Amino acid sequence: METGFRKWIIVVTVVFCCLLELIDTSIVNVALTQMMGNLSATQQEVSWVIASYAIANVIVIPMTGFLAEQFGRKNYYLASVILFTLASMACGQSTSLTELVIFRFIQGVGGGALMATSQAILIDTFPPKQLALGQALFGMGVIIGPTIGPTLGGYIVENYSWPWIFYVNVPVGILASIFTILFIRDPERIKNAIPRPLREIDWWGIGLLIMGVGSLQYVLEQGESNDWFDDSSIRIFATLAAVGLIGFIWRELTAKAPIVDLRVLTKSRNLAVGAFLSFVLGFGLFASVFVFPIFTQRILGFSAEQTGWILLPGALASGLMMPIVGRMLMAGVPQKFMLPVGFAIFFGFTFWMGSRISPTAGEHDFFWPLIVRGVGLGLIFMPITTMSLAGLQGRDAGQAAGLTGMIRQLGGSFGVAIVGTYLERTVQHNRVSLLPNLSLYNTETAQRVQAFTQSFLNKGLALDQAKQAAYAALEGTLMKQVSLITYTEIFYALGYFFLACVPLIVFIKRPKVGEKIDLNAAH
């Protein structure tokens, strides 16, 4: 355990690194249009800037425990910070889309270690009585990072240029590297760990993990833009994902020294439930962050920066909730009681948000619903984390932490993919449903067209041009109404999904008296 100045320098270092890693999962989204113009890329091509980072992330996260044991946690963490920093600089210097995608993948390899390893370092930094505080600080990064990404990205893109969304990582990365060298130390169990000989490393497990999880992430990231299974590449990678994941599960359950020990899932019912709830958490966190900016920018005409500022108070609310929830857990409030409250609050957020969607909605309409979202996520994250690791000791706790981290990331990918597909396809369905209501034989429709026509005539257009513009304006009005209905349905669907998961909480096993959570091995 650390004390005094060293302790808080370590806290600042790892929390900022965790924030950087998670901010980079969403900060790029608002810069894609500018990248398309500067790099002469299509929308489908530039989406690889996001996909490459996510694929690398989800592959590396479950292997962080093994890599920390193999190379020493401090060495691995330092190497990851340096790799992330250098890759960030290289991303900003990229002159072609290919270069940017490659460097983003490398950045994701470095970033994948920062989140899981930061958690382990924080936990080793605090004494057992302050364990909830360490978890709260880590949770602040997990919840706040993806939410403030659009805020920061929007400000940078509107005031500077897209390379600066990567350059901002460099000074923080340099300071983090220096502080890691000077202040972070390996605990005794890591110092005394004996690295596995190369011949004993689970190379088959590593290969199957890369093939299975990497291919699945590709399908989720690229499925919508490639029209899912109508595209041959999606079918190929879906097959590779199925083969890789089945092979990976079989290998890790039978190998003597697996790279990711899946057998830990059989040792704790709470971990199995917690893994699924981590998926749900990732789904709700990333899906809601994904759909809200699209609505505000496409329908309401908000700027990226304006949207980001709207999201910021809710993110801060999540951060403020973490220490409160930590104290509640330390006081003995059971996770089994806190989780239904968190899920119910998030359910309330989705229905409140759905009721606020209108063509005249302003920034103030979303302030309190997003605050409620932040409070709900704060009540969900820490109970899931502590519940999942309760009763696990030593290496099992590390394996469990890596698994839940990977599953949370995959939940986010599923959330974005499903919501994106639902959005595109439901818009067309709702348009077909509303179209019969628009008929020139309908008095109200005819009056609307006449009003539009007269407006365009007053602007100097010829009669034929004014009529064509009037029909286009009517179509625009229809599509705006269709979009409003669709976004409302999406928020309601998210709420029902969270509500449907509440019954799983009955399977949570309450920890025995005196049973502790060993997070010291959570690499």
C-alpha cells in the first residue's frame, strides 16, 4: 500500500490513463466527417478508424492478466503507456487512411492494457478499508470517459483540426510514463512471479481469441455499413467468429495453463451473473451515448461541441455517484438491493428521454434526464464489479476482472451495432406507415403543399420549381416526424431491455459473513 504524495500521484496517473483510453473510444466519432474530406475517404472506409481501435481493445483486455505476470505489471503498464502515446502522435501525423487505421490499431493495443491494469494498480494503492474508494476512482473513468469523448472531440474539431484529437494524448502520456517510472511499483507477488517458458504459453488460446473476438468485433463494427449478411465479408468473418469463439472456449476449458481461465466462471455464480450484467451495462452505456448525439445533430441541428456540453453534466453526475456508492458498499448495503434501484433509474431515464424528444426540444429539455442517467449508471457499475469478484482469490480474481472488462466492451459494441441497425431499418418502416396519411386529396396536406409553394414563389422561384420544392419540403417534414418516432422507440426499447434484466438479480448469491473481495490480483 502507498501513502502520502506517492499515493495521489499514482492515482492521478492511472485515472488519467484510464480516461484517455476510454475517451479515445468515442472522441473520434465527431471528427469522421472532417477526416473523410482530408483523407479522401468514404463513410464506410473511415469507419475503420473506429473499428480498428475497438478490435485491438477487445482482443488485448482479457490477456492483460497473463501479460502482466509474464513481463511484470509495471513494465507492461509502462510499455502500454508509451505505445499508446507514440501511436497517438503517429495517428495525428497520418497522411492516408491506411496509415491512420494501422496506427489506431496499435493505439488500441496499448490502450487495452491501460483500463484493466489501472484498476489493479489503484487497488494495490489503497488499503482494504479504502478499497471502495479505489474502485470508485476506476469507475469514474469507465463511466465518464465514453461520455465526455464527444464533448472534447467536438470542441477540438470545431476550433482546431482532427489531428489534435490525438495530439492531446501526447503530453498526458509523457507525464504518465515519467510518473510510472518514478512512483509505480510491482507488489511482491508480481515481483516473485516466474514467467512461463515460451513453449508453455497457450499459443492456441491466443490465436483463437484473436480470431474469435477480433472477427466478432469486425462484424459488429462493419455489419450495418455492409448490409450485414448480404455481404460476403460479413459472412466470412461471422463464420471465423463462430469457429474462433467455440474453439477458444473449448481450448480454455481444457488447457493446463490457459491464457484466459474460463473455468473461473464455474467457481462463482455471482461472476456468471455479473458477466452478463456487465454486458448489459456496456450495452446501455455505449448505445445511449451513440444514439443521443445522432439525434441532436441530425434532427435538432446541434453542433458536435454543443452536443458534448449537453452530455457533460450527466457524466459528472456518474462520477460524483461513485464515492457515494463506494461508501454504501463499505457500510454493508448489499449489491442485490442496489442494482434493481440502478436499473429502475436507468429505465426511468429512457422513458423520460423518450417523452422529451420533439422538433422544438432545446438543451434544457435533456439536462435532468441525463443527470438521472448518470445516477443510474453510477448505481449499476460498482455493485456489478464488486459482486462479480466477491469470494475469488489470487489469480481467479485477475481472470474475472479481465473477462468482465472484455464482456463490457463487447456489450457496448453490440449496443451500437443493434441500435444503428434498428435506427436505419425502423426509419424506413415508420415512413411506410405514415406515408398513407399524406395525400393530395387530404385537405390538410393540400393546404400544407399550397403554403410551401407560395413560400417558394415569394422567394422568386418559378411555379414548377416552387411545386417541386414544396414536395421536397413535405418529404423533409415527413422524415423529421418519422425520425422523432424512431428515436423515441429506441429509448423505450433500451428501457425495456434493462427492465427485462432485473429478474437476473435474484440469482445473485449474498456473500458469506467475512467473505472478502480480493481485487489485488485483478491485473
